[in-house]
Amino acid sequence: MSEDETQDAFKEQVKQWLKSNGHTYGWMADKCGISEITFRNWMSQKSIPPLKMKLLERTMNGLKLPESSATAPATGVRVDATLSLTIQLQANIYRKLEAKAAQSGQTAGDLIAAAISALVEE
């Protein structure tokens, strides 16, 4: 099956799931942390990004999103994670993160995004 056929089949599955569960595009967009117009574009013409496809699948399967990690966060780190992620770091921790990212030619944000992607792909 081609990628387009896979996308089309998945979109049809999402549409049917929403209909059978009494949810709207707006509801699903909210669950994905995106605007309703973005979700509508995915469903009508654009490809759904792979990580968002996984999020849609998790939502449809009724799986809870992780509320916290298995280990306690380091002192000076606060994480608020639902469908978006906000990380508050003490200045000294952020400087260490920036230094580690610079060693690999990345920004702190890129380093964090890569780490999250690696966790999702496990």
C-alpha cells in the first residue's frame, strides 16, 4: 500500500471513529494541540505528520497520555505535559543544556525535540 493510500485509509478510520463516538474535528484538534483548520486540512488534502498520526491513534484507542515520567524530574525542572509541553528550568540547568546542545551543533530546543522523538520511537 502506498503512503497516500495509507493516509487515505487512516483518515477514513479517523472520520468513522469521530462519527461513531460523537466527536467533532474541533474536539480532535484540541486533543492534538492544533487548530481545527489544521486538522481539517489534514483530513481533506494534506498529509498527517507521523507523530500526530500516533497521537490520533492513541486518542482513538483510549490510551492515556503519560502524565509524568517514571522517574522524578531533576531539582530545578518543572514539566507540564498534556498535548503540548512546557518545561521550566532553573538558569543553571538551562545553561548546562545549552552547552550540551552546542557540543553537538544543536540548539537546546533541537536537543530536547530529538530526545522526545527517540522516546516516542522506542
